[in-house]
Amino acid sequence: MLYIDYKRQTMINIKTGNELTREGKIWGAILIIIFTLLPVVFIVAIWPDRLPAVGEHSGLIYQWRWFNVQLADHLPTTGPYMSLNSIIFLLVALAGFLGSMIHIATSFTNFIGAEQFKKSWIPWYFVKPFTATGVALILYFVLRAGLLNLGDSNQVNLYGLVTLSALAGLFTDKATIKLEEVFTVIFKPKDARPDKLEKDKVNVDMTGIAPRELVVNQDNQLLISGGDTGQQLLKLKINHVDIPDFTIRPNGISFSYLLPEELNGMQNIPLQIFDEKGTELFRKEIQFKK
């Protein structure tokens, strides 16, 4: 983008928008294509020919050959072999990596096309596939443990597991939220202490308001003094009108209020504090300065 300074008759080049050069775009696209195709190739290469039938004793061992992983009737005496669990772990990890690469490819092309790519995001493109792989593996462990009600955990649906793992990589944030829900249900502590501080209760033992008298058409700095109100979602109203900007402090609540001229002549107006559910916690009358 060129900016012309007409007073100095000079041209200033202002760098805006995309921060990648033409070569950077090409190499970025090539790397994304390569790392998107690699998990696809490996998934096809290690996909087992079939799953063992129920009660089949030889169902844990597979004869290992690239693009030809076969269920073994007995423990192989020669050649590499692999257990079913190891194959599933690899497939889940690769599917999570693949899903993340699809997300990365979409993000990269969108930002490049809109000329809004920032170099500060480059580390995110390198780290994201590995975090997605970890999330996919954790989700698989949760499923196998039966912590999510998605059917019998003893039956392995390989296509379903790979699909779910790819979706976990594609939507890592949503999968993380789901895992957080599982963690909260399992490990949520119950505090039975009679004198505990309730997180959802607010101390409303206020000692007063300063100043008690307001000046019309002037910014009045008010402080509702009292105990620690905590980090709660409070609503503050004066004359039944919301006060959007206020600060919760250890010794009370402070805010600035411009008293509108149309209220001049009223003897006093109410100041109220509500919790997030709309319950009134505190009320005082404010007067006007004569």
C-alpha cells in the first residue's frame, strides 16, 4: 500500500495485510499438503484386514506388513507383528492429526486469501496437530473406559473410532469442552463445611455510600463501601437504569455517575444492587445536592 505525502512530495510504503511473501505462501501450501497426505497414507498402510471375532484367541496379534496387516492365526515365529491395541492407538493418533491438518489447511487458505495472515500465528500451525493428536487419544481412553455413554466399550468399531478421532482433531476446542464436562462430573468436589464461603453468594453488608448527595450534570464519583463483594456477576442500577461500568474492589464498589438534568427536582432516587439471577441484594436512597 502506498501513501503519498503531498506536502513533502514523497511516497511512503506502508506494509499492511498479509505478512507472507510469495515464496512463503508456496512453501506453506506445500508443507500443509504433505502433512495432510502423510496421515492418510499411514492410516491406509496400517489398516488391519479384519477385526477378530468374539472369542477368537488369536485376535490380539497381527502380522505386520505395510499395506497388508493381517490377523494372525498364531504367534508369528518370523517377521514383525503387532497387537490390536497398538494398531488402534496409531490409527486414533493419525486420525486426530489428519483432522487437525484439515482445520489448519482451511485456516491457512482463508487468511491467505483475505490477505490477513500474520507471522505471529506460525507456531500455532506447528503445535496444533500434536495437541489435536493428544486430544484424540484422551477421547479414545474416555470412550474405552465407558465414561461417555456411546455404546458397549468392549466392542471396537474401528471406522467409528477413526471418524470420531478425526472429528476431535478437526474440532479440538469442542472436544476439549466435552472432556472438561466429563472431568467435572467425575472429580467435582463436595465441600460440606458449615462455615465455608459460598462462591455464588455475595457479601452485601454495606456500610454506606459516599457521597450521599449528587450534583446534577456532573460526573459524581461514588463508592459503595463495605465487605469484600467477591468476583461475582453483579448488576447495579440507579433509578431503575443499569450502570454498565463499575469496579468491584476489596472494600466495596466504585463507579462514576452523570446525574441527568431531567432528574433534577426529585427528592431522592434509589440505588440497587442485584445478583445475576435478578435478586435484589442491596438498596439505598440517594439525595441531590442543594
